[in-house]
Amino acid sequence: MKKTTFAASIAAASTALLLLGAPLAADAHVRVDPDEAAPGSYATLTFKVPTESATAGTVKLVVDLPTTTPFTSVSYLPLAGWTTTVDTEKLVKPVKTDDGTITEAPIRVTWTADSGVQIAPGQFQEFTVSAGAVPDTGSVALPAHQYYSDGTVVDWNQPTPASGAEPEHPAPTLYVKDSAPSEGGATNLVATATPAPSAASAGTTATVVSIALGIGGLALGAIALVIAVFALTRVARRAERKVQG
């Protein structure tokens, strides 16, 4: 019983170590889902924002929209406890499309937490917009800026290379004609936890093992006895032959 419990404890500890050793940084990044869309479509994009800080909460998120390949329209899904604004400005350089020349476009979406609201440490929040028409281009970077309650700002604005080796703060990216880069970093470890056996199952297992060991011992003893008798018989016959000789 004690041995079984000890073994289960070792298994649980090993599982915990594997889980701690797995790369979790990728899951903590600000990401956009889905990360692929067809040109000309209107995509519903959700930004998943986790709070990485252990001492401060997320109170604001700003997402920069493309200006060289702009969206013509952006709307947002209302989120309780957050105030959302979409900033539209005149483009420095007008963009010609099949629908005409675009001179102004949405360039920024900002979510600001109401008083007393935040994404606390260990939590995440999802922010959703509808954006279109998706430009006919390779990919669209959507840099995000995460503001914490202690004044810290984390900029998620670094491009991800084609190799898939993510930088420290990758920008959320929508892939249109380009394929999403393959993952070139470390392989995530997947740990499967096996529940510790209950007292009843442990006792049953121990009993079965004891019986099996007992039967095995008897079988080995019987084999040893047969070998011993056979050996003694051969010795006795040799001795008898010597006497007769």
C-alpha cells in the first residue's frame, strides 16, 4: 500500500515537472483568431489577451490597423466593463482598390477598462471586431499594445520570420495570401496525468500481485525439486555402477 502510494506520488511529481517545463510563453502572447482570411472577405477577428504580470492587471488594449493596405470598415463587439473606440483618419497616401480610391480608413481600435475593471493576473479576455474588406495582400500585421495598471506597456509588434521562430513579442498577424509560418521553435511537451489508484484498487492490485508471485514461487520450487531429484538419481546410478564394476 505504501509502495503504491509512493509510486503514485512520484508519477504526480513527474507530471508536474513536465508541465512546468513545457514552453508556455506562446500561450501567453496576444494573438488574433482566426489568423487566416480570404481577400475581399469580411472577417470576424478575436484578439485573445492574457495578463502575464503577477502583480498588475491589464486595463487597456490598442490594436493598430494597416494603413498601406487598409480595411474599409471596422466594427466591434460590445464588451461589458470596457469602452471601445475606433479611430478613423485620412490616409497619408490614398489607396486605389476595385471599389475606388480610399482616402480615409480605420487605423486604430482601443479598448479601455471601466473603473474597477481589469484583466487580473492569471486571467485573459477576448476582444472581437469585424474587419473588411480583407486586403488582397500577403499578410496584415495588427500590432497590439497592452497597458497594465502599474503603468507598464507591452508592445506586441515584432514580425514573425518565415522560419516560424517567434520573437519575444510577436505582432498578431492575419495571413491572406501567405501561409502562416511553420513552427520552428521548441516542441511543446504534452504530459498525460494518470490518476493515482484508489485504496480499493490499490489493495486489489497488491493482492493479485501477491498471488501471482506466490504461484510463481511454487512453480519455481517444483522445478528446482524435479531438477534436484533428477540429479540425485543420476549420482545414485553412477555409484551403483561403480560398485557392480
